[in-house]
Amino acid sequence: MDALITDGNERAALAAARSLVRAGFEVGVAAGGGRRLSLAGVSRHVRRVRLATDPLADPSGYAVEVAALVQELGVRVLLPVTDASVEAILAGRGHFASSVALPFPDLATYRKASDKAAVLEYAREAGLAVPETVAVETPGAALPERGFFPAVLKPHRSVSSGRRFGVQFVSSPDDARTALCALPAVAFPVLLQRRVRGPGEGLFVLRWNGRVVAEFAHRRLREKPPEGGVSVYRESIALDGKLAAAGRRLLEALDWQGVAMIECKRDQVTGQHVLMEINGRLWGSLQLAIDAGVDFPRLLVSCALGGSARVPPVTRYRVGVRSRWFWGDVDHLYLRLRNGESPAGKLAAVRDFLRVGLSGEEIWRWRDPTPFLLESLRQFGLAR
């Protein structure tokens, strides 16, 4: 088998599976979580396999199970998709045969890039702006005055000690204190960052053996939740030269290997790109880059199998391509209608939802409809 993709219920896993199948690779999709089927696992021409171990609850056991599966299937390239599975497999690299390509940096580098506190200094030195930040070491630590707010609370790592942590928006010191007291000790230090207003823009890079193989950029048009979160509707935009140069310097300083998403906000006051975080794995909106002409999964697997010297760089792509995750956008609409917007705001939300023109749908594909059907059945509680 050419490639095994883990975390089959992730949208990035589906995008990667479709890409690699189209490129002629033999692809397997592994998934667990107690579900019989997965989004990527029901895609056409993939081999579906199941995993019993949770990478969050038992990372060592997960690595052992995946290693046994890799050996059984003769896998050449292993592509874990979530932070938890990437970290578990990188930490358990010794369980895998040396012939299996794992197209990521080493564990220390991956963790450094995933540490939202540690990466701030790298970003500054690379020329990226960073949010005004206070590191909160304990729930009872002193907090900034009310003028610092609204703000965002970010545990320094999204995954730590078998727990997954998300971002929280807080509007006052009291809100921040309540949120901090609800967090376990492993979440600390927690970053309290003044909220940056402006559109979310991302730079996506494939770097291999010190060489940039591919670059892409997009802008978020709608997110879930609406105030900031997962992208549900987005468009490809031209590379910003200053951001691209800073991104290359940042990845060079980290000695990065593989794909990375450098997530930013373009400050609506200064126009600067302000770093939010780095994701060192395949990202949720991956299908947009593929549709626009930058096929990151195919390029990544090609690099892993033959080295980047054989892979010509890809930096040109179609600008203005839009992609919508339908059920995510339905959730966005629901939240806007529920959250007390004015009648005019609710009408605008409905109008925006309906007026998407010829935008591509991320999950639905005429030649591969089953993933969308499975997602829809789950939406109504009719499938697991």
C-alpha cells in the first residue's frame, strides 16, 4: 500500500484520500472512535481499516497498533491527520520500520511549533506581528485591566497529557477568571491575547529538505462559531509577498519538514498579518488548495517517496476559487440566527448563506457522493 491515512473522520483525511486516489496511489484509511464508518473510509477506491486505540487516551498503544497495521499492509507513507495522532506516532517512531516514510519533522520540532507560547518569539524574529499577549501561569495570577479586553484565552498547546483544549473568547477580567478556573493544571501556561479584529488569512507551505515545494494562501469568509473558529467558507487569494517571506523565515528557523499552515489575522487597523498559530499537519480546508491547483497531499507523498528534487515547485494557482463546507455553514447560519442578531442581521445571514454562486462544495462530489451522504445522515442522527 502506498499511503495510509489516519483519522478518517476528519475532512482533511477525506481531501487527502481523494487526492491520492486520483493520483493513482493505493490508499488506506484508518479510523476509530467507535464508529463503523468514516468520511474518508467510505470514499471511492480506498481500503477501509479500523483502529481500536485512542491516540489521546493511550498514545503509546496507538503507535504500537498503527505500526502493526503499517507492517501488515506494507505501507510506504504514513499520514496521521490530527495533532493527537501525529504526536503519538512521532513519539512512537521506534515502533515503525525505517522503510516507512513519515513526512513530518521530529517530535521536538513539531512540539515547538505547536506550542503557542514558544512560537511567538520565532514569529517576531521572522518579521510577523504577534498579538499583545500575557502569559497566565496559574488560575489565580493577576490579569490585565478591563481595557485589555475583549481577549482570547489559548492554552499553550492544543493537546497535552491526553487532553484536547480549544480557544475561548472572553469579554472581561471576570469572564477570563471563570474560564481559567475551569481549566486543568496541564493547560497552563495559558496565553491571554488581546483580540485582533480583521479577516483570517492563512499561508500554507510544503517545505522539504530545506526547499519550499509549494505555497498557497486563502481568506476565511465565514467561520464556526461566527466570531472566530473553524473555517466553513473560504476563498483562495494571491500570495502576499511580505507574509510569504516571513513564513519562509519562520519555517527555516524551525528547520521544518513537511506541510504547515501559518494562521494569521490581517489587522483591520494596521493591515499587518498577525500570527495566530502554526498547524504542522494537514488542515481542515485542504480541499480548497487542491481545487485551486496546489495538490498538497500528492506533493507531500511524492516528496516522501522520492525527495523534493524530483518534484517541481508549485506556487501558481487559481485566485478567487471558493469552497464551502455545507453542514459547517448550516451551523454558522444557525448560530447567527440563534444569537440575538437584529432582524436585519438575521436576514443578511440567510442571504449570505444562499448567495454562494458557483462555489465548490468541500464534501459533496458527484463522482464520490457517499461521504456527503454519511455526513448528512449523521447530522440528523441516522448514522454513527
